[in-house]
Amino acid sequence: MMSTRHTIGAALCTLALAGVAGCGTSIEVSVPGQADGPVLSIGVALDEPGMSWYHNGAYSGFSVQVAQYVAKVLGYANKQIVFRNVPLDERAQRLADGTVDLVVGSYGGQEADGTQIDYAGPYLNTSQGLLVRDHEVAGAGDLAGRTACIVQGSDSGQALRAQVGSVSVEERDTYQQCVSSLLAGQSDAVAGPEPILYGLRDQGGSAYLAVLGDSYGSARFGVGVRSGQPKLVAQIDAALRQMVADGSWRQAADGLQSSVGYRVDTGSNPPRLVEAKQ
């Protein structure tokens, strides 16, 4: 069988931008050997309830729905999609070595300005926020001299330090580890994109955790590809525009609100993606 790296080009040649159905809320995991024909390997997070969450053998969430929609527009059936967990700090490496063809998730200015990953989108604009124990911390300023936990590879700590220079940043491998640190009193907040924090609050229990209304910085969610593939980026942008146009994006956004309580800011969403001039 031809490699995914070669077959993705063939799939793009047969791109069809009409008649793609909306995505469901949960997608069963495919594994190599089950698919008939080429597979598209997509890097996703497994620890972001509401956005990209692995539970009971399936991935679900807003980012996963975007990934499935894009894959269908690129010509892949569900059984040809392989989801792989890729931590934030390994995305460039996994794209470069061919482990995955695409990654979906949040990205920051440092990563976007680099040369290893090019991003299509964004498919969601949001703010950075803070998850705290009930209301022990009322705002970002209260973290002066305290500790915030971030996931390794995230730029949330850098954005927080721009607001509160004296905050200490603790890095953990997963958001669940950050929540455990918060509940154990080892840290005073979890910093990250707001929709992820709403999912963590929903998972951990609103009686114990709260997302502060004091947001800071910005966070964008996009589809990353190995750099040097402008045609692929353009095709993914076209798929995202179609997702907005046919109502599938709004359906996914409504699902995000119903599942974890995060209301998408309609002032900056859906993102306006302008078609690149050829």
C-alpha cells in the first residue's frame, strides 16, 4: 500500500467541496489495517474534555469534529482516519517524521512564527483563562507570588507572565495532572485556553473548581501541517470555510456549549478565513 505521505496528494487532486455531512460528537478510533485504502493520520490531544477527549475507546470534542470534517473533504472516509495522541511539544517532530499528516489543537504566536509547522485556520478564536479552586483566586493579579500549572509545550505560561511577572509556572505532561496539582494545593491555578478549562471544570466538578471571568491573552485553534505545503493549507482552509457555510461549524460550537458550558464568542467567531489568491 502506498504511504500516506504520497496518497494525501492524490486525495487532494480529487477534492470535492460539496455535500459533506456534519460530524457526530464521537468518533471511534481507527487503527492501521482496518481501513480500505490509504489512511490519514491526525494528531490530537486526549486530555481536553469538550475539545479533544479520549474516553471509552473513542475521541470526541470540537477539535475532533473539525478534524473529521476536514478529512472527509480531503476524500477520506471515517474508516480511513487514524487518530493519534500527540502532545503539544511533539507536534513538529511527529509531522516531520511522518507519524501524523495533520494536527488539530491550540497554537500560540511562537509556534505559528516557526518554520516547522504551517497552520490552516484558525477554526476557533478564544482567550487564555484560569481554572482555580472554587474562588480562592479572584483574578490573574492574585497569582502574584503564586504558582500556575500549564501543560508542557503550551504558551499559556508565557502569556500569563506578561500579565503577572512574579507568577511561578509549573509544567506537567497533561491537563489532568495540572488539575490534580491544583486540587492538592501544589498550584493555585491551571492556565490554558478557556474552552479546555471549561471542560476540566465540568470533569472535575463545579463544586470544587471555577473558571475565572478574568481572561487574558489569546488562543487560536488550527490545523497544523508540515511546513512547505501551501496547497494543502489552502485546501484545509477551504474545508473550514465550507464547514462554516453549511452550518456544521455552528452545530459543533453549540455542542461545545451543551457539553461543557463554554459559550463561543460570536464577536471573533466563526473565524473569517479569506481565500488565498493563486
